[in-house]
Amino acid sequence: MKSKYSFAHASQLGNQRSCQRLNQRSKQQGLVMVFALLVLVSLTVLGIASVSSGLLQNKMAVSLQTQTLAFDAAEAAIAGVVFESEDSTVISDLVMIDPLTQARQNDALDMQNEALRCQDNESWINRRVTSGGLSIGAQHLEQGHYDTSPAIDSWSRTAYVREQACLGSSNVISGSHITCHVFVIKGCGQMEGSRSIVANSLTAAVLAPASQ
């Protein structure tokens, strides 16, 4: 009986040890699974962050390109006004009027209470620059895109501001009833489909006979 008891007791201890080993293995496997899940979640989060960062950088690059192209169009619009105002063919023509002369005939812009806005096409003198470029002996009023790929519009608003003594002028000019007529030229550029308008301004002073 004693040997049988010893054998049964040893068998019971062996079963307990086997169960303990199984429990330890199960715990180890569970920890490995949890660790693997944590690693997977971390990689997923990093992947999402990387994609989001890439999309943001791409959007910023596209926005910067749009702003640059629109600014070039605004600069071209200012250059168009200067070009036409210096065109001797337009100046000497009895029918065509250059934008500065046309603006001088309008009411002056009150810089304290008014703004020269790109969206206002009724109060000020308007010109456009298209993909056809600038032409001698022409008023640039035709419709069309400044560039077609992508489609960008280029236009200007010109306003007369005031008449003043010319700074740094000689006594000969000062005594000959010649004054400086000051104008503001605003160039505007906008890519088709974009809500934002990029603008730049130029203040120009032209020697001309005094109004009084």
C-alpha cells in the first residue's frame, strides 16, 4: 500500500508540474501576443501619421505653387499698365487713351476712406493681360487667361491719387508749373478654381502740367 501511495503521489506531483508549465507557457504566449499587438498598433499609428504628414506637405506645396503663379500674373498686370502708358502709339492716338490718362480724368482715390480692390471693376480703370501678351498700339481690354495650363487670370486696377510737388525736382521744373501726378496701380492674379486673389501694388508719379 505504501508503494502504491508513493506512486500515486508522484503521479499527482507530475501532473501539477505539467499544469504549471502549461500555465507558464500560456502566460508567455499571452504576453507575446500583447506585445505583438502593441507593436502593430504603434506601426499603424506611425503609418497614419506619415501619410497625414505627406498629404499636408503636398497640399502646402500645391498652395505655394498656386500663390507663386498668381503673383507672377499680378506682376504682369502692373507691367501691362506701364507698357501701355508708355506706348507712344497709344499716347498720340486721338481715340485710344492710356490707363494713367484715363484714371486722371476720373475722381481721385481717397486713400484714407477707400480701397483699390481687385474685385471692384466699376470704379477704377481696368486692364487685362492674356496669353497673347502685350501689343504696341493697343488697349489691353480683351478677355482671356494669362496662362492656360493652369488657367490663371491677370488684371489691373488703376486710380489717380493726388497732385503734388515733385520731390528733388530742379528749380526749372518747380517754376514751370510742372507737378507730379500720383497714381496707384494694383495688379491682380488668380488661378481658376481658387478663391484667393494675389495682389501687388505700384505707386507711380508722372510729371505733368499743374491743374491750376
